[in-house]
Amino acid sequence: MRGAGAVWRWVLAGVVVAGSLWLFLDVVSTGLDPENMPHERWYGNWADVLIVTAVFTLFLLGFTRPRRRAEWRNAGLYAAFLISLFTEMFGVPLSLYLVAALLGLAPGAFGRDESLLWAFALDRLGLLPIQAGLHAVMVVSIALIAAGVTLLAVGWATVYGGRKRLVTGGIYRYLRHPQYLGLILIVLAFNIQWPTLPTLLMAPVLIVRYVRLARHEDEELAARFGPRFRAYAARTAAFIPWRRGSCIVENETRSAAPTSAGASHRN
């Protein structure tokens, strides 16, 4: 049963990774639909708001499996980020109304294409025409989303069920917190693709909270596994794979003895 469960997890992770790669390649090769939807057709689509928000929220909860209070608080804030994002992306673009007012334009001037504000800004500044800017924004944002989703899925498949041991193989050989990095990349991606005032304000808060949660988990693992974890942390980066790891908890836990209670290296 345990072997079958592991196979199922890796099949599911493989499907997620393959879907992310297909989406990225599709965006690179074709980009957005060349027909720009006008403002009144693109917005007010509450079914899209509900569906996309539900899919991303379930994905978040299913692949991060929050258990402790701090993890649930972060997951709740992340869900609020998603709700705010997709409400403005498909429902009511409150941030866009502010931008339109500042520029002296009618909100109806912002169809789907113009609503990708970084592409709109590149066009207004004369740096890239709107279609080229749209393609650049979508390629970068979808690449980051695909990378983030892959880190979440592969991290989940690698560490699932490892609560009694220190997981240092697979993707955890290169990163101590691949899932938290994945969540951060998705936040950055959506602020490139569809920036809104709430999501721009929430992004640094989310990033800081996940960095702090990673540090807290490092401290817990160092207390439980002692020299084993400190040696692992010294050679393995927390978030940036090409940087040599630093044992950020060494001073705090130098005197901590390893205990018999185990905990997985979850994120």
C-alpha cells in the first residue's frame, strides 16, 4: 500500500509538471488570443472568479498540507491574495479604475489586453508595442507560475509521509524549502501578469512571512536532528539553489541535543 501511494503521488506530481510545461510552451508559441476582449465582455465574469479561485486554493491546500497554526495563517493570507487577485482579474477591476482616473481615461478603454498593466505601461512609454509587451509579460509570468507549481508538486511528492525522518534527497538535495519558494514565485508571477493594488501590497508581506516560517522550521529541525541538520543546512541553500547553504540556526541551537522525536523536512 505504501509503495502504491508513492507511485500515485509521483504520477499526480508528474501530471501537474507536464501540464505546467505544456501551458508555458503554449504561451511561448501562441501567446494570448489575438482578439482583444472589450472591457464589458472581460469583466463581470463571476463564474470565472469562483472557478479559478477554487482551483488555486485547493491546489494550495492540497500540496502544502498546512497543519500548524502558523501554516494555516499563511495559507489564509495566501487565499486572500488569490481571492483579491481573481476578483479584480475577472470581476470588478477596482485598481484599474484608479489607474484610469489617474491617467484621465475612461475605464472602458481598458480591455483585456490593456488590463495587463505592465504591458500597457511598456506601450505607453514607447518601449514595446502592446502585443509584444503582452507576449513578454505572459511568457515571464507563466514561466514563474510553472516553476512555482512544479516546486510545490515535486516537493509534496518527495516529502509526503516523511514526518519521522529528515528528508534530504530529491529536490531537497538542492533546496531546503522548495515549496515555500514555489509559493513566492507564484506571488511574483501574478504581480507581473496582473498587478493590482491589494496584491502589490500583500506580496512583500507574504514573502516575509514565508521566509520567517522557513527560518522557524529550520530552528525546529536543528533542535530535533542536531548536527545532522546543521550539516545539511550548511551545504544546502534555503531558497536559491546555486548559492551555498548557510546554517542560519547554528548559533541558536549549538547546545541543542538531538531528540528521538522526528519531523520531516516539509518545505
